[in-house]
Amino acid sequence: MNDPVPSVPPRRSSLGWLWLLVLLLLAAAGGWAWHQWQSRQASAQAQIVDAEQRVALLEESLGALRRDQRSQAQRQQQADATNRVLRDELLGIGQRAALLEDNVSKLADPDRHGAQALRVDEVEMLLTSAAQRLDLASDLNGARRSYALAAGLLSGIDDPAYLSLRQTLAQERAALDALGADPRSVAAGKLEAFSATLQALPERSSARGLASLPWWRRAFGRIVDVRPTQGRVIVESADRAAGLAAMQLELTLARAALERRDSAAYHSALGRVDAWLTRLWPDSAERQARQQQLRTLQTLPLTLRLPVLGSSLQQLRALRGAR
């Protein structure tokens, strides 16, 4: 009888376990890889957040540094401006000190005679003031007082070099005294006197003119007044009032021209006043006298005419420049 052949154990079960082990290993490797990937993602995210925070901190620090830099620049500009001002003030103080030192040295110089130099300076100031009073304000009395003070100071200087200056100053004072009143004041007074006498002019012809008329015109002249329509004299009350107002306006313009010493405007205004005289009043001896006064007013000078004016000041400056 034959022996039975032993059976081979099935290999499927061992292969199944092997595949199961491989799958487990793959699953474990996948889980570990997933965990590592998650860890790396979390770490990368944390690094990004940290980097953003650091960038924000750096930007804040940079902004603070820029603000500090701007404030430092402003302080530096202010310091530079202050330094410039202080430098200018220091230079000014140095210049003033140099001028004071120069003046003191000049006053202490025995050849210059400090008291005499001060007197000459005061004389020059008074002569300059007199010239300015005459040029700007036409203050004749003030100029005379300034010249008198200058002559008093100049008489106290014993230097013979100023002898000719004393003579020139005396001549200039004599010329000023010979002028009398200010021409503008004289013209203004005569213009006011002329304006005050205008109302006394007769508005009708005189009795002598009526006596030369025929007997019938003298007889009926009190009843009927015949006037030519082409006459130049204004008769109507309203027109006369307007003409008188216009003439007063021209007189006001003449006064304003007197204040400015404007000869052209003054003569033009008086010419228009003369024209209004012929329109407002008939021909008479009184009107002719007023017209003659107007012509006299037009010939009056308005400015000071003194050829020697200022010669003392020029001579004094020439003497000081030469010495």
C-alpha cells in the first residue's frame, strides 16, 4: 500500500500577512510624513508671523528714526539761524566798538581839539537843519533861529581857519533877514484880503453911468429895466449863486496851490477868478481895481529866491574835508 504524499502548507496566508505588514508600514510612514509636513507648515507659518512682526517693529523703529532725524534737522536749522544772528550781532558790536574807539581817539587827539570838533559838528547840524527847514517846510523864522545858533557856536571857535566861514555865515544871515516875511504868507494874506472885498462890488452900473443916459431912459429906468440878451454879466439869481460858488472854488484852488508853492496852478486859478469877475459884476471902477489886484497877486513870488542860501554849509564841509 502506498504512503500518502504530505500536503504543502498554503503560502497565501503568509503573503497576506506580509502585505498587511507592508501596508501598516506604509500607513505609519504616511502618518509620520503627514505629521512632519504639518509640523513644517506650522513652523513656517510661525516663522512668517514672526517675520511680519519683526518687519512691523522695524518699520516703527524706522519711522521713529525718521521723526528724530527731522526734529534733529529742524533743531540744526534753528541753531544755524541763531548762530548767524549771533554772528551778525557780534560783527555789529565789533563795528560799533571800532567806531567808538575811532571817535574816542579822534576826541583825545590834541591836534583836533575835541571840544572844537564837537562845536563844528553842532554848527554843521544847525546849518543842515536850517537848509531842510527852508527846502521842505519854508520855515523862514526857524531857519533864522538855526542860523543864529550856528553863528553863536561858531563865534566860540578860536581857530583862524574858520574866519572866512564866519563872514559867509554873516552874509547869509543878512540875506535871510532882508527877505522879510515868507513870500507865500504875503501872497496868502493879500489873496484873503482880495476875497473879502469881492462882496462889496456893485451889482448894477453906477449913478455916473446913469446920468449919461437919455432923459427918457432915466425917467423910465426905475419902472422898466432893459437888459441886452447878449450881455456877458449874469443877472439871474440862480446863475449868480452858481457863479459865486464856482469863483469861491477857484479861490480855494488858488489857496491850495499857494500851500504847494505851485506857481502854474496858482496863476491858472487866478486867471479863472478874473474871468468870473467879468461874468458876475458889470464894468465899474471897483471891478477894474479888483482886476488890478488880481494881476498884482499873479506877479507875487511864491518861493524863496536866495542865491547865497547854503553857501555856509558847503564851505564848512569843504573845510572839514580839507582838514
